[in-house]
Amino acid sequence: MPPSFSHWLPRCRRETASLLRLTLPICGAQLAQSGMSAADVIMSGRASATDLAAVSVGASLWVPLMLLMTGTLMGITPLVAHRVGAGRHDQVPGKVHQALWVALVFGLASALLLSVGSRAVFTWMEIPDDVAALALDYLGAVAFGIPAVAFYQALRGFSDGMHHTRPSLWMSLLGLGFNIPSNYVLIYGGPGLVALFGDSLPSALQSLPALGALGCGIATAISMWAMCLGMALYTRRSRAYAPVTLWQRPTPPHWREIGELLYIGLPIGLAIFFEVTLFTVITLLVAYLGEVTVAAHQIALNVTSILFMLPLSLSMALTVRVSNRLGAGDPVEARFVAWNGVGIGLLLAIFNSLAIWLLAGPIVSVYTGNDAVRSLALSLILLAMLFQISDSLQVNLAGALRGYKDTRVVMGITLISYWLVGLGVGHCLGRGLDGLFDALGIYGYWIGLNAGLTCAAGLLGWRLHVRGERNVRRARQAGTQGTDAAS
């Protein structure tokens, strides 16, 4: 007999409370990291247009590479959460140590790739020489901090898997606290300090050079290392991780466990990489429509990406909760946790749509005073209301599936939905087809995004249903066999 509504509602409340306790600190951490990117853009832009261009071009290289790396290291979270749910705390340190070995290799390789390969990429992209020179300086400084990002992500994945998501918020705020003042001192140098504090400063401070884009890169690396060292110190000192002795006995590389991490994590990193590069490609494809369209497109993307932080954070928390329940040997509860989280994500999507409806006008006015850009950006943001539901559903369905360690299928669905459906439909509608329909321009590409996200939500929903039912069925069959054997 199905449980009554009076039994089901308190269960939903308890699970929702647990999920939100994990989600809100993650969301705060994501917003703080977005604040660092915004500070880089704003403060380098005030130095000069060339410095801003150099930082923007440089970020277009290191950010996707970093997301591929950190996305792969996110695979440690379900591994840790699964073992914590099973009460096997003694197995956690070995898993995390393998993630740290992977972080070391990925971090050094990514730093080397940025340092060695950036010049060739800029030549191929025909970046102006003055911008390319500053961007190379910027990337050379950022590359020094990339290994720190890798180590931080491995430790953050461990902390999240232990159901401790607040440290990621604290470390992101720490990074932001280092980033802004370091940016100011290194980008603007002595003249900037004099403008802020007056001529009474010591001569040594007044003579500091203004490094522009290079200073921005150094400040970024400083904040990366601050977050890494802060998380390492916290995980070593805090009693919250007491059941796990992470820092006492280092574990040498173990290829089978590294393979397990990459088997789960690499598809996550590739899925994130596919998504990020899709938006980059669309930006390049709409460039022919003119600067007004490109500016409006970027504003609309920026606004919607900020709103996306909450469902994305919910998705990351959902991975932890589902993995934990599976580790505890309760696939029925894991299935409930997954679909309850998807339902919460749907409510958040409705909230985001309402926020867009009420606040789109004032927000766009903050970005630009150009009437043409503002009008077009507003129409695109209102169009984004249509895909808030499908976008929230797909990211939370993907988060639940990652809790099941079902990451390869998520990667495949992401690739098909974004690149085949989203980009394919968008390009056809944007450019038009002779004899069938006229080109819709930028609106066609945004309709394509809607189609891709809706396709992803449908396929991921089907996959979560199949995976959840399969796990429950296997558990019931195992229980029946155990009962038969005992009798």
C-alpha cells in the first residue's frame, strides 16, 4: 500500500532541508568565484582597453582548460560520499590521495600547455600583436596558479563528499579577499595607490610599477594558492573530518584507483568542456551580426549564467546526497533523494523565471546605456525564461546521475543535445534555409539553445528513471535471494 501524503510530506521536508544545507554554501562559493572573474574584467578594463582585451583573450584559453581539469577531479566527490554512506571511512584517504596525484599531473600539464601553446593559438587566431604580448604575460602568471586550482578541487571534492560544503564557501571568500586588493596593487601600481590614499604613502609604495594585465595574472595566481593552502590547512586541522585521517600516511599512486577516478571524473570534465565551448562557438558564429548583437548576446549570457548558479549548486549537492544513500545500501532512498532534488530544481527554475520577469529591465540598464543593445539584450533575457525549466531540470538530473556514477551516459547525452540538437537547430534557424524559412539571426541561436536543453532534460530524465529502477530491482532481487538462502 503506497505511503500516505501525511507520511510523504515530512519526508520531503527533511530531505529538502538536508539538500539545501549542502547547496547554499556551494552557491555562495560559486558566486564568490564569479566575483573574482568580474573583478578581473572590471579592474583590468579601467587600466586600458588593451589590458582588458588581453585578460579576456587569455581567460578564453585558461578557463575552459581549468574547467576540464576541475570537472575531472569532481569525480572524487561521489567516491568519497559513497564510502562515507557505507561507513567505510578508512577507504577515503586512499581515494583522496589518488585524486591529489591526478591533480599534480593535470595541474603541471595544464600549466605547461598554457605556457608553451598559447603563442601558437594567438597566431592562429590572428590576435593583434600588442594584445597577444600582454595576454602571454597574463597567462604566464596564471599558469603558476593552475596546479593550486587542481589541488584545491581535489580537496574540495573530498570535503563536499564528507557533507562539509561550507569550507568551499570560506575558501572562495578567502580567494576573493586576496584577489581584489592584489589586483588593485599589481594592476595600477604606485599611481593607483597614490590616487586612493594620497601622497603620504612611503616612496617604496609610490614607486611600485603598474603591471596591467600581467598584474591581473599574478593576482589571480595568488588567490588560487591562497584557496589551495587554506583548504589544505583546514582539512588538516578541522575536527569535522575526524573519522578520516587524510594527512597522516600518504598513499603512493595506485593505477586501478586512478583509473576508477578517471572513469567517473573524465566524462564530467568533458561534459562541462562541451558546454563551455558551445557558448564560445555560438559567440563566434553570431559575430557577423555586428557589435550590437554580440554585446546583447554577452549581456544576456552573463545574466542567465548568474541565475544558473543556484540550480548548478543544487546539482552538485544532489550528487553528494545520492552517492551517500547508495553507499548506505538504500537504493530506494537514493531514488527518492534524486527525484526530490529534481523537484526542488523545478521550483528554483520557476523562481528564476519570475526574477527575470521582474528584474530584467533594471539589470540590463546596469550593463549598458546603449538603447539598441539594451532592447535586444532584454528580448534575449526574456526568451531565456523559456529554457529556465529545461536548463534547471537537465543540470539536476545530471547531478543525480553522477551520484549513481553514471557519468559516461551524461557526457554522451550532453554532446548530442548541445552540439547536434542545440547548435544544429540554432545554426539552421539563425542562418535560415533557402526556400524554407528566413534567417532568425540571434533569436534562432537562442531557440536552438532551448531545443538542446529540452532534449538534454528529456534524455537525462529517462536515464535517471531507468537507472533508479534498475538499482531498486537489483536490491530487491538480492534481498529475495538472501531470504531464500536463509530459509
